[in-house]
Amino acid sequence: MIRIAALLATSAAGIAVAGLPFTITPLVLQNDEIEPGVLVTSIESLDVNNAGDWLLELATNAPTAFNRLIVLNGAIEYRKGFGFPAPVGGLISSFDSVRINNNAEIGWNLFFSELPSNADTGVFFNDLLLIQEGDLSQPTSGLTVPSPYIGFFETRMNDNNEIFLVGTVDDPMIVSGVDRVLAWLDYDVVTNTHVETILWKESDVLPGQSEAALDFGTGTENAAINNARQAFFSVSLSGPTATNAALYRDAELIVQKGDESPIAGRTYTNIGTSTRVDMNASGDWVFVSNISGDAADNIVIVDGGGIVAQRGTQAPGTDPGTLINNFNSAPVRIDDSGNVFWYANLTGDAATNQALYRNGDLIVRKGVAVDGLTFTSLAGSTATGGITKGFSISQDGRYMLFRGILDNGLRGAFLVTFGDPPCGNSPDLDGDGEVNGADLGLLLGGWGPCVPGAPCPADLNCDGEVDGADLGALLGAWTN
């Protein structure tokens, strides 16, 4: 179990964002000892669900062959250098698509060593192999003939165990030798089987187009799904450069490169396979794009209601004259109530030039103390040292999980909990004046729904269940 450094979480009063209180809890810090002699060096990927369950990919000081771990609510679930029941003989070499659904399940693609290069990746439900590189697509999938999968990019899974896959096949009926596809894999936990359905493939002509699809976004932020089995994705097209890309929600064209933005006379100039997008349970969407015109204000975050944020405009919650400079490669998120979460790089003093927002409300700013926590970097560093994968939110918007670096130099993962402050149950469950392993054992012993009418002291946030949110609160108060 991770030993959290002795840092203060936010006070019980919390902090108000437009009248909505929130707390910030350090979950994992650099140099935390996750196993005897094994220390955390950085946080790579991160995700959180509606229950407050948090999933992290951690880098450690272990030998390179074993130096990455997947941790769920503080416990090690998977590690680099170890294998699964299948593929036989394969050892995990890297993790991809580190996301958790609201059932605390993972649908992801993984890479393996000790296997032939044409069979060293696969798509998994937790640790169960569904498709391995080299497998043929199912005859009913929608490809012209069963075709071998030759690569996998991003995957994401909803609460119905429907996995959305960006992959590559070799379909002999498509002229190119490497053919991109968007596919759904519907996994049945009872029968331990799955059904493949191709949503779109390279060479398809999507509705509203006269030109064929050339490729789809393959990055971690280039597609989104929901429980209604909708997919929001980016596609590049053949044809004139000015209009050769678009964003779709299933078969519905949302926006095309060259379309006019919400700002009259200014058109979208870089919609494409690198466009960062998100979508909520209702199918409401958000994306980041460049627009034509003055370079000083030519990047926007847009949702269905218009402009959420724009480069060159006043940064919310800051002194007059502090402007939004860029959104860099950070994610953008929209919760089920339509709130948009975003990162901004700001003009002015480098000591305070980063911020995280919920709509127009400032949550945390680099260099500005938040109840005892001061950050020298937000959303970095890792994901190659930048801010890619720098934050995530739960679908209901209750939680935001972000990477940061504290003013003592320690990197960490920090959980923002929006809503009322803790209800009063103390994390010192055994009453000995310390929050330590004994309290952790009591919390884990009470894991799950509380018994109605019975005492439930480990339910630290009084939501009727002992879950990841309570674990986060306990770890944030760790004293020994």
C-alpha cells in the first residue's frame, strides 16, 4: 500500500467555486513507498469514476523491466514485466488507455514483450484478452471479409462493457495496406464472449461528405463515448485541404474544417485527427480548435453553446491584463451536467502562469496557495514531460483528478472533490490520534454499501458507501 507523505489536505471548510465548495486531497506523491524499497518517481496516466475510484499508472525506481504499475484506490492491480493468462508467454511492456468505468472495470490495449512483433499487442477487459494482434475480425463485423488486426491505438469502455476501439486491419478490399477502423466490441461477462461491429472504416464516405475517410484520430484525446453507445470522433478526408477533416457523433456531422466558428467571419482551420474532444452522457460535446484570423486570439474551446474559452482573452479569476495564452496539449472535459473542465497557460509571471478551470471558475493556479498546497506545475510532468493526460474528471463532475508538482519539488496526483465538505466522520477510525495502517485496515474491512441504520464510521463522506472517495480522504489525512 502507498505510504502518503505527511501533507495537509484542504480544511473541512473547503474552498468555494462560484458558491460550490471543494476539497483537494493528495493521493500519491513522489517518493511514496508503494512496496518495500519501491518508490514512486512520477505519475503517468490517471482517471477517476463517479464513485471516486481512482486509477493511476505510476513510474517507480524498480528495475526498468518492472518499473510501471497500475494502482486502483492505492492497491497494485497490474505491473509491467508480468503476464496475463493470455497471451501465453507475453510479459506486459507498456500500458495504454488507462481509464476506469463506473463499475471499476478497465477496457484497454496493452503491449507485450517476449512475443513476435506481429502478435505483441491486444485489447483486454481487465486482464482478459479479447483480441490479439493477428486475429481475424469476426465475419459479421462489417468488414468486407474477415481481416487480420495489425495494430491497436486507443480504447475506451462504457458502463455496459462496450469497448470502443481505434484499430488497424488489413482488409484486402481496401486499396491501402494499413486500414484504420473504428469498432465496437460488446463484451458479455456471463458468456465470456464479445461481438465486433465496425462503426466506420478507412475508405467509407461518411454522411454529408463526397470524399472518403482517410484516417481517424488515434490519440488519447481524439475520441469519446458514453453509455448510450455514442462515439464522438475525428476523421481526416480526401479532398481540398480547406475542408479535409471533420468531427462526427456516430453518423452525425458536428463540425467540418472550414466551417464558421461561433465568432462571425472566423473559420475552423485545424479540425483533424489531432483535435481534442469529449462528450457526456447526453451526447453534449466539447472540442479545441484553431480558428482563422489574428494569431493572438486564434485558439478556442467550443461546446454546443458557443465559446467556452479563447486565447487572448482575460483569464477568469485573475488580475486584469492576465490573458489566456494557450491550451497546449491538455485534455478538455465535459461532465453530465454540461460543465466544461479545461487547462490554460496564462500570460504574465512564469510562477503563476498555469490554471485549471471548471467553466469560468478558477479551481487551482500555479504558485497560488490552496489551503496549504502550492503548486509549481499543473497537469505535468510525465506523458513525455508535458500536460497530455494531465487531468481527468468523473462523468458526473463530482471529482477531478490532476497531476501537479508541489513547491517542495514532489510530483503527485491530487483529487478535487466538488460539493459539500466532509460530513464529520474522522479518518482516525481507531481513535489513537494517528491516521495509519490500522485505520486503513478498518476502512478496507468496511468496504462497500453501509447497512441502513447501522453505524458506518468508514463512510467518511457520508454518501452511504465506503469506496474510493473515502479511501482518498483517509490517505489525504495520513500521519504515519
